[in-house]
Amino acid sequence: MQPSDLQTITHKEQTQRQKHRARLLCCGSTACLSSGAAETRDTLARTVKLHQLGHEVQVMTTGCLGLCSRGPLVKLQEPGQPEVTYAGVTADVARRIVEEQLIPDLGPSPEAADAGPHDLPHLRASVHKARAARSLHGHVLPAEHPFFARQLKVVLALNGQIDPERLEDYIAHGGYGALARALTTMTPDGVVEAITLSGLRGRGGAGFPTGVKWKSVRGAPGNRKYVIANGDEGDPGAYMDRTMMEDLPHQVLEGMALAAYAVGAQSGYVYVRGEYPLAVKRLEKSIRAAYRQGLLGRQIFGTDFSFDVDIRIGAGAFVCGEETALMASVEGRRGMPRMRPPYPAQSGLWGRPTLINNVETFANIAPILNRGPEWYAGIGTEKSKGTKIFALAGKLTNTGLIEVPMGLTLREIVFDIGGGIPNGRRFKAVQTGGPSGGCIPAEHLDVPVDYDSLRALGAIMGSGGMIIMDEDSSMPDVARFFMEFCADESCGKCVPCRVGTTQMHRLLQKIVAGQGGPADLAKLERLGDLVRRSSLCALGQSAPNPVLSTLKYFRHEYDALVASGAAAKEPA
Amino acid sequence: MSTDVTLTLDGRAVTVPAGTTLLQAARQAGLEVPTICYHAHCTANGLCRMCVVEVEGARLLQPACIVAAGEGMKVQTRSPRVERSRRTLVELLNSAVDLSEAPEVQAQLTEYGADRERFPEAERRAPPVIDDNPMFVRDYAKCILCWRCVQVCADDAQYTFALSFDGRGYETQIGTFFDKPMPETTCVFCGQCVGVCPTNALKPKREWLLQQGQTPDEIMALTRSERRRRRR
């Protein structure tokens, strides 16, 4: 393929699209599929066919539309009119959307008959449509709905516009344009420079500057290098990476190819969590399609650059999200972390220099190069640039997937976008960063969300999971839950993590059951400090975070439990 | 390549060749850094974390057995934080594993003034003794997962690869592939693993039988009957 072929495909796609007067986009990501999106899509297609609208109305699958709690979601696009998003589209609602919104004329309606001699066909149609819209009113999500209005879609811009499984669709929206431009007009150093300028930081959680990492891999000696996309997302309640791989697989692949060009790698792996079968399926399909079109493989766009991508599927170990454990797993060994240094940039996969980034980081690359690093650096806060995708879960009115500029406050995320706590309950805490993160109480809700502010609070940005808890949640119990998770997911390699997390879990169990004493609390804190300071990898080093942050902000809850425990022990 | 680096160990300037680990440097300088999993002939992995030292400027305690000495590094091998960590680490090990036949670890428990009852909630792992071959028994209730046996079985010495890991977290245990009995694995009964085991989790069969109260004659009779059985 030559760069000019991208325009040919784009042109062909646009001509094709103009043949339809309306498009129905049905969400096809895991969240909506689990609430019945497959049936919704079938019904849409069947009803369109039944009314012989097939040549004018297009029904297609698209990526996650965001408001997952109200799924299945369907979007209606008509040229010249604002988009309409429908929520809770069951098969019956799907049928009504087609019949009441897209059939131009169902015969004279009572209102239209009253209009008398001025009765015009289009008037009749619009009145009918307005009436029908009322019947679907409960399902329409207004465009000014704060859930949508406060978001800024940079990485997810194409979600809800394209069919994840169609390469042509991605190309028609500018896809692989950044790769073509980079390969033909930019030097690898130029690409690294652009990423450095953009201020992008790793989206996997630690927030290491991406440009710096790329530069060190580029500078590492060796003629064989690797690129790995880390899609082993394991935090409970988080699904940003899943969405990226399911809904925008080509954007991830393009980012990987750009990274490979920049650092001088020839092959790459996408490491996908085993629990994401749809992501694997779509990635496989996308990789095949890209190879067929010459966007992967040998001599891409007629240049000397060749890049191969393969998929590796994890077997369900949380620790394999840690980069050295992930590489061991790719190599076919037991997924256990090793000491760093040497960092993967010097000695990674099979001892070669390896660039390993989160899939979300890779998905940021093409938008940065398309719109310029300066533009990207203009979004966000001083030290955290761009946007971040979060998965909102827990006791919240609107749960789902959001993309917001860095620096929005937690309050804006929880109360404006998330719609606050349902059932008139009071907000208690938001847990960020999964089992490695911490709980942030109400008094810190006005903190801007960026890497450094969250770290200062004892939490972390993490990969982007946010679990919101209301007053009914017991914080020691939350800490116990995360500790159990970490103890269970420890690889068993180093003593502080293997034995320490288990002991912390036992102590928490005892405290939560009301059998602990003040000495147990002190022991818990000391042990947390040890596990944090002397564990081998980030799993152990961050495992005590939920405990230590809840001890910091919700000490009174622990004290109450300990006091009740002491009371229970008193001889009656 | 042979450049030297100078670092400060407990306030003392020490010059060592580049690439020397902090542990080697400390021992060269006559400083005692305790180790459990470390073995001079095995790849160091930094598992037991007993050898952790405090390096100025590092957020975390660094395992001396892996971390290479760097120019101008300031290292504390006996700071209060290091001592406290080591004490808690042996206490943790003691709470999880039967250390009764691990003299080195016992000495460390005493040296660091460990409270053997600090974690009374702990449940020691108690997997049954595996007696599946005539040469040695495996009692993983005594195993501290130092990895020495796995490593000597693999590319540190024998290249046999009969030993591996099972389970994860607290339940991690050394084992064979698919839990096969030893004679059905690639094991050649070289005895390297028994030789490097620091806690007597791996033990020669004869020693074990003697401890079980069998007399040497009874043991001889056992081997004889086994030989006879095999001949048939």
C-alpha cells in the first residue's frame, strides 16, 4: 500500500456512506453485549430489512458509547441533524426506533389531518416524528447530558463513529494517516521528539514520561528490539484497556507501529488478558486485515520499515501486568517479576531492548501525531498532559467509561459526570488505582486529577479505575477486600509479599470481625510499611496502599471496630 | 571493562571493581550482611529480602545480593530501618514455615531478637511429606522458597529442569511438572537440590527414616525387599 491508497479508500467509504440517509450505530463492546446488544442489533437489522429500508438506513456495530450502566446503547445519525443516543434499547425499543423514527410516512396522523389544506407531506412526517419521539422519550439521552457534555474525547474520538472490525472505516476517519506521514516525512528521532514534546505519560499507572522511555529504547544498543502493548488489565472494575482493544484495535496497532518505527523495533506483541475473548477476536481480525492491506508486515508504505505483530494471551495472573512478569510470560515462563535494573529498555524480552507501554498509551500516539504535540500539550495540567480514560464504577448514578482532560477535579467527575450518589446516600470515598491505589475521602474531592496530586494523597492514578463508595461501605472491609486480592495474586516469589500480604489479610479479617485490639492496628501499620519498602515488585510495594490510605483517612472506623473488639473481650 | 567504583559502606569508603554487588562489596569490607536465599553458586534473585540495605536516595530498601555497587553510593547496612525490616522478615518466615531444622535462620531469629509469637493468627503451611522415590523426601512445610533447588536443577548446575513451581501467593510450592512423582520426571537423582537446601525440606531418605525411628537394619531390609521386588 502507498500513502495515496489511504485517500482512495477514504473516498470510496465516503461515497458509500452518502448512499444512506441514516445510520444506526449499536454499541458492540462487552458491557452492552452483556445487557443484550447482540439481540438489539439483530432486531435493528431485521426491522430495517422488513420495512425495505436496507438501501437507505445503515445498521452497524460500533465501540463503547460510554454510559454502560444504561445499555444497550444505540446512536442514530442523520445528516444535518444532531445525533440522538438511545439508552436501554431492548429488542422492542429497537423495533420502535426504526418504525417510528425512520419510516418516513405511516399515513395521515390525527394532528396532520387537523392541519387541513396546508397539509404538506413533510409537515405530516415531522409531526408524526415528534409524536413518536415522545413515546421514546424515556430512552433518549440528550446531547447536553452532563455525562457527555463534560467529556473531552481525544483517544476515544472515533468510538461511536466507526465499526471496530472494519479497517476501511478506521482509514476513512484518518486512520494510519499518522503512520504514513511519519514513515515518509519524519525521522525516528522526530517521532520520539514529538512524543516528548506532547508531555504524554504512561497510562498504565506509574506515569513515566513516554518520550523518555522511547528515547532510552531508541538509544539502547542492539539491532533486534521489541515493542509490547500491555493489555493485561486486572484492576477490579477497570476496563479502559479492554475498550481500547475491543473498539479501537487499529488505533492501538497504529500506535505500536509508530513506536516501533521510533525506537527501531521489528516486532511487537499485544499481551491481552485471557478474560477478554472479544478483544482477542477483534485484535486478531484487525491484525489480519492490516497485514492484508500491507499496513503491517514487510516494507510498510513502500519504505524500509517492517513490523510484525502477534498476540499473546495471559492466563489470568494479575501480576503479569507488571512489565518484567509480563515479559517472562511472553517468553513462555512462569509470570514472575524480577529485579529492575536492568530495565526492559536495556534488557527486556529475550535480553533485547524492549519498549513496553500500556495499550492506552499506544492509542494516544496517532492522535498526538495527527493534531500535533503542541495541541496535545495544551490539554491537561502542567505536569500531566492530555486526557485520561476512567472507568466509573460503584455507587454512582452514571457508571461507565469516560475520557476527561487531566486536571478535572474528583468532584466534577463524581458529581457532574457521574451524576452523584443514587438513593440519596452520602458520598464517602473514591478508590482510584485498584488494589495498588488508595481511598480518597470527601474532604479531598476538589483535588485535580493528575498523577502527582493523587500520589500526594496516598492514592495513585493507576490505569484509571474509579470505584465510588457511599456511606454504607465499611472502609476496613474495603481494605480487607483489596488485601485479599493482593495476597491471592501475589506470585509467591519474595517473602514480604508472599507472607506479608497474607498476614495483613489475616489481621484485617480479625479487625473487621471485631476481634482485633489496638496492638493489631499498630502491627498492621508496621507490616504495611515493611511490605511497601522491601517487596520486590510494584505489586507488593503498592499492596498496602488501600490499607494505609484508609488508615490515614478513616482511622475512626478502625478505632470503632477495635474498641468493639476490646469490649467483646471484656469478661462479662 | 575493569573500572573500579568507590562507594561508602556504613561510612567507610570501599573500592571494588564495577559490577560487584553490594553484598560482595560488604563482605570484602568485612561487614556482615545476613542472607537466607543467597548461595554463592546460584543466581541471586533477591527473594528473602534479608540482605536489604538502605541506599541513600533510593525510595525502597535494596537487596544487596543483586544491586551492583555504583560510584558514590552511600549504603547503610545496619540502619534501624534495615534492622527492623530484617527482624520482621524472619518473624514472617517463622510464622509461615517450620524452621526447626534450619540452623542458619534460627541463628538469625535469635540475632535480630525476633518475637516468635508476633503473628499468632498465622497458619503455618502444612503440606504432607512427599515420599515418592528411594533417594530423598520433600517436606514442603519446611520450605522457605529460596529457589536454590530449582536453580541448581536448572541452568545453575544440572540442566535437568525437573523442579518448578506450583500455586501462587501463600500457596506457592516447589513441585514437579503436573505434580508427577520424582521418578517419572527428568530427575536424575544427582542430589544437588538436597545439598543446597538450607532448611532440610529436602532430606536424604535414610536420614529421614532414621528420624522416623527406624533402625539401620530395618532400612537395609527395606532396600533389600525393594531390590528383590524389582528383580521379579
